Amino acid sequence: MNDTIVLAYSGGLDTSVALRWLADEYDADVIALLIDVGQGIDAEAVTARALAAGASDVEVIDAREEFATDYVLPVLQAGALYEGRYPLVSALSRPLIGRHLVAVARARGATAVAHGCTGKGNDQVRFETAVAALAPDLAVLAPVRDWGMTREQEIAYAEQHGIEVPVKSGEAFSIDHNLWGRSIEAGPLEDPWVEAPEQAFALTISPERALPAPQVVEIEFEQGLPVAIDGERLDLVSLIGRAGALAGAHGVGRIDMIENRLVGIKSREIYEAPAAALLMAAYGGVEELVCERDLAHTKQELALQYATLIYNGLWYSPLWAALQAFMQHVTGSVTGTAKVKLYRGSCAVVGRTAEGSLYDHGLATYEEGDSFHHGAAAGFIHVWSLPTKTWAAATQPDTVEV
Ligand code: ARG
């Protein structure tokens, strides 16, 4: 009996060639596993392509709801942005796909799983670290990394083996897409001086050509879960889709950055994540009303660590669980609504209200009804500045009088 290998299959050239190559090289049955994370798949066409490439079987799993709830939502709630900007789009889908690879491998008695990543990116690290955490005994194969074929050689291999070569528009780019956003790399983008051409984008219109009038949208949260947009209750997957469409039409959510990959390379990355831009802004708007100061500051620091950890492929790790527990604690109080204005590429919170708001109008007001103890401020400042004053007097005795 042949060995069985489960391959994370996308339907593209790399994984189609990898499929056939694995089957031949290892004399194995290769199960193609296609996970729908909202990238917009034609399951029938992809299944046919996998079978034509030599798959012994194809499994298609609709994981959109699981992806939204278990992976996207924690990142939204944490406000986690890698290097302060990247909402972790691809970094989030890899641990989910890794989990399904392991589950299918177990169910089918496979001896190995496989992915189609090259040796230069972060995704290989994420897949393999996820599998290492969930199934330390399972082998992971990385044919694309091992074979070292150029694109021309891959196309030649595909043609020799009767594998259909998918001709995509935007051929020059390397694209990854899920319901949280889209990443675009390579081709003309490799020159960091060159502005990304319009055809790189699919989820956002350019701010110059965006809707001419501003639009204010209301996003409602219950204990950290976004539940409604403009009063209409939506399940999480639909809500993310709606948020993306609204923000994308206003040119909101484009990111152009030089990113530090885990594998040591600086790369030029273009992202479009309109849903993330809108929902993260809205979430922050409600959270800032309910989150006590020190907690808010610490959360912000930990959010950066949380983002880096996820970026670096450590979703299944004890530190993730500990940071997640911290984030979860904060999330419970985020119940309220934010008003966000979308206009020609900008996305700004212009109003917020929350059930457990800590905003005290009496304390904040400069008008009638002020309840702040002004006299207490003088005493507070005396004690607060005492160490500084003492230091100044000791180090600059001629100029400072105490
Ligand atoms: N640089 C981003 C990341 O590391 C995007 C990766 C996109 N992956 C891809 N296979 N095109 O998360």
C-alpha cells in the first residue's frame, strides 16, 4: 500500500505541480486539501484540477466561520498589527490550515503533510511550526522549497504532465487572499520606489476615485464581538464582508510597507485590508471608553508582542495562550457602538458610546457641573514632581532653587 500525504492545495501552479511531484517522487497517494478561508474559490474547478494533476482524493473544507471566529476575531480584539501596520492576514490563515492538515492526516492515516511554500517566506515557518505543535510526530514536506525549479521549469513540468497551467490576471504578482484581506507581492512591487499599480488591488478602489461623499457607519459590539453595522445584525463572516465592501468603496485599507520577515529578509509588501481597517478603528473607539488607563497602555504593548508572535508562526504556543487570556479579560467590557467616517482613503472614529463607559462628564467638563477637585491637583503635582525637583536641585545646585 502506498503512503498517504495530505497537501495544502490552492489550485495554483505551485501546488498543482507539487501535487504531481509528490505522488511521483514518494510513490504516494496525495490527498489535496483545499480550505476556504474566504479567498473566493471555485471548488468544482479546483477539485477537477487537483484530480487532473494526480490527486488520489480531494477534500474541500469551508472554514470561513471557524477562521472568522477563532483566528480573525482574537486579532481584531487585540488590535494586533505586525510592525504597527499589518493586520496579519496570511499569518492568520496558516495556523488554521495547519490544524486541518493535521486533522485530515490523522483521519486518513497519512504519514506526512505538505505545503507549497518556497524557502524565502514566513508561511513555510507558520505551517511547519503549527504542525510541530499539533502533531510533533508528523513529517512535513516542502516540495517547492526542495526542488528548486524556476517558474519556466515548473510550467514545462506542468505541460509534460498534462497539468493545466492557470492563467491569472495579475500574473506578475504573488497574491494571498482571505476574508480578512489580501497581500500582493513581487513583480513591479519589488522596487520599493515604484508605486503599486492600480491592477494590484482588488478589494479597494483608489482614494482618488473613491465615492465623492463621506459616509458615516455605525459598528456595534457586544462583549468584543462586532454584531451589527448600521443597525443591521450580521453573523461575523457576513459582517466582515460588509465592512470590507463599505471601506473598500472609500479607498480605505491600503497598506504599502517594507516588512521585516522572520527569515531575515526585508520585503516590500502591499496589502489591502479594508474590513480590518474599519473594524479595528471602530473597536478601538469603543474600547477607549471602557478600558482603564493602565490596562489600556499595557494592552497596547502586549498587542505588539501578540502580533509579532502570530507573524512568527507561534499561534499554537504557551505564550499565545497567556497573551490571549490577557486580551480576553479586556474584551469582556467592549460593549457599545462606534461611528466611523469613511472618506477618500481615510477612516476615522467620529463618535463612540459604551455601556460600561468610564468617561465621566463631570470630571472632564470645562463647563458648569465640574466635579473635579482642582485643589487636589496642586498637592498631586507637588508629590509627583518631587523626585525630579530633588534631582534637579542636586545636579544643578546653582541654577535651581528648591
Ligand atoms: N508577507 C506577508 C506575511 O508574511 C504575506 C505573505 C503572503 N503569502 C503568500 N504566499 N503570498 O504574512
